Amino acid sequence: MISLWKEVFRPRSQVKRLALLEGQRHQEAQYLAGRHSRTEELIRLIRIFAEFFRGTRALYHIGPAVTVYGSARFNEGHPYYDLGLKVGAALGREGYTVMTGGGPGIMEAANRGAKSVNGKSVGCAIVLPREQKPNRYLDQVVNFYYFFVRKVMLIKYSYAFVILPGGLGTLDEFSEAVTLIQTGKLYDFPVILMGKDYWNGFTHWLDNTIVKNGASTKEELNFIHVSDDPEEVVKIIKKTTDRIGLKLVATKEIV
């Protein structure tokens, strides 16, 4: 058993070398690829625990956060990138820590917006076979090997979820937050879709397929909002955080 713990909790320099030798970037794929030996399963479960432990320690003092989701593929100059900049700045100015997946695109925009007003900017990055480097607008970044651990961390410390345009990953993160709230596993924090034109077909489908067919009710989805105004987004979030007695310290912009 002692040797097992040594295998999982090696010094950081050894871990970096082992990442190349053992295909560390593929750990989640290996874990999800069916049944393995009991020893291998135990080692991976301990690694997963260690990742939760490391993430919890790293994010414990980040303060009241709002998680901003969105595509990595919309770069500087794109209207959705600009929208990410504006909402990141608005949230940072109000005193919320802006948390993202730590990557490029809209994630970078939200972190950059927060930094532009001297707000706190945090990223929960994922280590992928094709490396996605954390953006340069982060005060703090935590790297994860397991998607499901990262998803928990992005939700656990947040008081609202802002969903900007994105692909299947963004939809997955939206669905995760909504399901946890709908089933009572999470307080009914606001979930806000930004980019009305982009999400128009999706919200129409929610109303005219999901609700219309009785798979959900309109009341169950009351916490979902749609807005393209960053200041309105902040007001929606602040209404909830004020109700639960959360104290914020507004930031001063860098001149």
C-alpha cells in the first residue's frame, strides 16, 4: 500500500517526466475505457481524489465567483469575444471573481475583461492530448486531467453561470448547471445566456419542444435568463447574491 501512495503522490518533477512516459494526458480516456485490474482502478481512483483535493485547496480562497462559459474558437475581434470582454469587466468591477475554463477565445475574453478593471481572474484548465495553453489573463490557474473534476470545480465556487456562444462543450456545461439546479442539488443561482441571436433556436426548442411536451415546466426553468447587456447580467446576479447575504467589494479600475 505504501508503494501505491508513492506511485500516486510523486514529487512534481517526477510527475512531469511520468506524464510523458505514461500518457498522463490520456488518463481520463483510460479510466473510461472499461474495466481494468483492481490495482489499476484503485490507483486511478486515488488520482481522482488527489485532483479533487488539489482543486479544492487551490480554489478555496478565490472569493465569490461567477463562471463564464464559451467557445475557445472566437478570437479577438469577433463580436462574441467583445461580449466576453464586456461581461468580464462588468463582473470584475462589481467584485466577483471571474472564473473560466482558462483557455483561449471567449474564456480569454472574460478573464481579460476582469483583469482590465483590476478584478480577480481564475482559470480551471484542462490538459488535453493537443495541448491548450492557459490564457495570459489569469491571476491563478489550476490544471486538471479529468473533465468531470474540472466541471465540479467550475460549479462549486460560483454563484451564477454566464453562457456565451459555444459548441458542444458549452452546451454540456450549460446542461450540467441547469440539471443540478432543477433537481435541487444546487441552489437556484441564475444561468444567463448571452448572445440572443446565437441562442435563439435553442431557447425556442426549450419552450416549444421540452416544455410543450411536458419534459420540463416553465416554472422549473425560471432561473434561466437571456440578455446581451452586461450591466443587466450583473443586476440579475446581484439580486440573487444580495438575497443570500453575500458581501462584495467593488474593484477600482486600472488607470
